[in-house]
Amino acid sequence: MKQVLTSLALAAFLAVPAAHATDAPRGYDAPLSPMAHNFRATRFPEPTRWGARAERFELRSGDCGGSDCGNPRYRAEIQERKRRYTARINKDIWIGYSYLAPGIAPTRRADALRLVLGQWRLNPDTPPAMRLIQLGRDEGNFKSCPASLCTPSPDASRDVVLHLDDMASTFKWGKDRNNGYICRLFSSRAAQTQWQDIVINTNFASDASGYLRIWVNEELVCDYRGRIAAHASTNTRRNWLQHRRGIFSSFTKRWEKVHGLKPKPTLVAYYDEFLTGSSRSAVDTRLREQSGARPKD
């Protein structure tokens, strides 16, 4: 499958019925996404970035599970099981994967669903230390954000951004610090037709020794130095972070204020080749292809 998809191909992929849902990948579960269509592996002719299989997430209006029901949120999301966590506060880690979302378009702030497209969190009672979130086209204060915090971006259409939610919430980062949105990563429009190859290197530090670098399609789009986790335990055994990925609509009240009871759009996204490791060569899809490695599948 080519990395760039035509509009006719995308229409065909979106029309494939979401039947025969599979279990979450090994080491993951989906307690807040109980619908059969929320997650499954792809099947031909659906897209894969590399190899024969990818992960398909679908979120429909009205989907909810567990604590999401009765709250202004809903999700199609898988999460690492406790004994399978791979990220740890103050420890170097490399993360690589590819993302394609033919069913997610850019939006305005007024009717945004606050889509989270990946998050790492210490526990359910604290905000995510790091998350990828879609902003409205008219959101963000990147121009005025200090260079010591926000990585400059020449492309204002990049509406999927990196958010240090734990730091912003704990230390009350306001508009002058862009509310913790520190990097523009890629645009939802581009991700509708082209796989976004993402590489992350960080140590999730709880002090000033922190670092966070993100490459998208081989371009360094985030280069941050400073604290990342506002909360950490004195018991280092408890400082593992849980990873979640998929489509998480984290706040629906904006949409409901504008559209009332109108059904929310059906959202579809694909993830492929998700890996963690101790080096870039172990997780970078493009480097792995060039080296003759095998796809994860």
C-alpha cells in the first residue's frame, strides 16, 4: 500500500464495515471502549503503512463505556495493561509509529471534540504528562509563546499538537505559555491522505533534566528542554506511565453548545508499526524499512 492514498481509495476504506472486532493487541485492553467497532485489525483493502496489518479505530456518536458515560467524553482507545507499561519517569525511551486518519478533518475551536490521539499518564487521577491533541484551526498562541517552551513552526495548519497537560494544569500555565501546547506536529488535513511517520524521544523527567524531541516524516518538529512530569512518586517503582492510543473525544460540550443534539461525526483512524525501544533505529519505521527489517504486523 502506498503511503499517499487517493480520495477514491479512502472512500472505499471508510465504507468497509467494522464487523468482526478483534481483541486489543497483546499487553493492551480497552475497558472504556466496549463497542465492537471501536477497535480491530485491518483487513484488505484497508490501508497499512507497512506489512499486512494495522490497527483500525472507529468512534461513533453515542459510544461510551465505564466512567465516560454521563461525562462529556467518549473514546475508541486501547491502553497498556499495568504490568506491560514501557515508559518510565526519568528514563530514556524511543517511541515510533505511523498514523493515518481519513475520517478526521480540521475543525474550529467552537465545535471541536478535543480529540486526543495518544497520551502517556502516571495514573487516572493526574492529567497526562504528554498527549497529542487536535486543536481548532483558530486555537493556540504559538506566536507569542516563549522559544524556551514552544518550538517555532512555519506551518500554522498543523493542528495536531503536543500538550504537556500535567505541567500546564499543575502550574497554571496560561495564554502566555500557550496553555502547555508546546509544538505543532502535523495537520489533520495531511493525515487524511498520507501516513504520518512519528518518532518520539523523551525521558518524561520530573525535573529540569527533561527533554522531548519529536520527528514527523523525518522533520524535527518538537525540541523541548525542561520538566515534563509534574507528579512523581518517591517510590520509583510507581513511576511507570501508561500509554493509550486511538481516538479519545475528551470534551464534547463545545460541540453540543453549537450543534445541540445533532449526532457527532463518525471518526476513523489507523495506527501502524507502534514500537518502543532504546534507540531510534529500533522504532523508526523509515529506518527499519531501509535496514531490511520486518514489519511488526
